[in-house]
Amino acid sequence: MTHRIENENNALSDLLAQVQDQAARSADFLAPTNNLQKTTLENGTPQLIIEANRGEPTKHFNINDTAFGQIATHAGIDARTARRLQEHFPVEFDALLNKSWQKFPARRLIRTHLNTTALNTVGEDGDVRAWVSDKFKTFDNVNLLQTTLPQLMESDAQFQVVQANLSEKRMYLRLKSLLQTGTGANVGDHMANGIGFGNSEVGAGSVTVYQMFWTLACLNGMQTENKTRSSHITSARDGDDWGLLSDDAKNADNHALELKLRDLVGVYSSREAFDDVLDKMKAAAADVIDGEFSDVTDVVNNLGKVMQLTKKENSDVLNGLMATIGQSGFEQEKPLSRATLINAVTAVSHRADVDDVDTWQRRGGKLLDMTRNDWNRIAA
């Protein structure tokens, strides 16, 4: 199937295939911890056993890295420490967790992906992908896509997919407008409006929708301050009566979120919202760093101090800056500006892990909206 907003790499089609496959294999189990057992296979794989209950057979699930970290955190154990214990003392670690689950029982929602073929091995039932609160709101990736894609396809902004990714923790969809474009901070620096979405089925963040801003020459993406989050734990679930609600009531709660997303897509895809950010970028080009022979390393170090970057992140920004000033629209003889540094920061997203791209795109937006005092600390 060809979609109106698809790109030349079929990124959306690939994402839809993955999401649909995972949705078909998704299964949730609500269970008290005293009905569970942690064990370890001979090859070192951590495993969760859900004991037989109410006619349901005993199930064996391998535990993925995300769920393992959540299990450790819920037990009050640092995730890195838990991984060392799992590697070096699996028997003792299993005994510790099982004792804790029996002594301090708590209901957990266990999210899994089922195996579709019988492997004839212990653990053949599938994988535990999340260990979350029994109040966790299950608004899944398929829900987000079903809500937003029809509107995106019909939008006057003429959106096209730029990035569509699915990691163990989150789904990401970012698009650019083919119609809403304009000149940014420099001559030849062409920009496009954009919109982005994020969701986690495993408790690694909220449902998000945000306005984006693309530099077309290099497809650096910057997330603006126009952003909305919707938590996976809602007010309806905060009370003790959530489990008493009907499926209709729970579906109505999700429907309210769907309506909210629909309205925000309309707002963030407007020409007015795009023009506001264009004006900010043009103003950022006027924020130049004084000094003909300014040391770019010093500038990046100042930026790192203000934005609290690590040494490795500072190095990544420096590489992004060198790549940025070599592009058309960022002439070498011109002084560095806030706009140049924004593109340097967002350029790091091209080499970042899929779950870190959002971080660098948001940092670009923070630099755009940075206070005058903080900018002066960078430009000093």
C-alpha cells in the first residue's frame, strides 16, 4: 500500500508492518508478584514464570533489557547493580527477587510479546517487554497511528515522512511539510515546518506531539517549545476504582486523548506556527559571537557548561559545528551565531542512538529559546 505521506525509503510502510506485527502478538497479564517467579536459563537469560491461575497454564517468558531494568527499579535495586548480579550471581539474585515478591506482594501489569511459533523450549511463550504499574494506561502505537495518520494525509501542509523508527522503548514518527517552507537564518538556508510524534508502550515516556523545524539542506530537526505530553497514568487510573470501570469507560478515556491529538495536529501544522519559529531563527542569526578569531572549541565548551553536556556530548557538538559551517548558507567568513550553534546541536541527532534523537532535537529548541543571560555566557 502506498501512502500519500510516504517517503522514497518506504519508512512509514516499514514502521506500520512492525507495529501491526507487534500489536498482533501483544498480550498483557495483570498479576500479583507472589504469583510470579524469577529464574535464569542455563545460557544466562533472565526469565519470568507466571504460575497457572484460573485455568490458565503456566507461562515462561524471557525478560528483555527494558523490563529487567523496571523489575530491578521496582525492587529498589539500581539497574546497573542488578545487571551485574544477574551476570555473576544469577541464582542468588533470583532468590532475592522471589523472596521480595513474596514478602511484599504488589500487582503489576506485565506486557509481553507472544511467540507465534512453538520453539519447544522453556521460555517459548515469548518475551516480557514491560513491568509497569497496574494503573498503566495502555494507549499503544497502533492507537496513535490510527488517530493521526488520516489527518496527516489530508493536511493542507502536505506532510511527508522524514523519520519513522521503532525501538525497544519507543516509537518515533517525524514529518516535514512540502508546502510550508521559508528562508531561515541565512541566505540559502531553507527551512520547512514539521510535526513529530512519540509513544512508549512500555512506560518509557509519555504520548507526545510536537512542532518541528527542519533545515532542508541537511535535514537537521529541531523541536520547538510547542509540545504536549499525555501521561500513560491518567487521573482515571489514579483512583482505586479503575479496575471496576467497564471497557467502554476505559475506551472513552483513550478517545479523549485521540481528540486532543487531532486538535494539536491542526494547530502545529499551521502556517502561523511555522512563521513564528522562522522569525525566531532570523533573530538568532543576529546573536553573533564577538571576536574575529573566536576559538570554536571555547564556544562549544561554554555551550556545554550552560547546557550541562558531558565531555563526549561536547565533542559531538564540535563535530556538528564543523559540519554545519561547511554548508552553503553558513559561510566560513561570517561570525558564529546562535542560529549556527542550533544547527550544530541538532546535527548530532544524525549520529545519535534512536532513543537519543529527541534529546538533541529538544536541545536545539532550548538553545533557540535560551535566556539572554545564558546566551551571553556562551558568547562571552
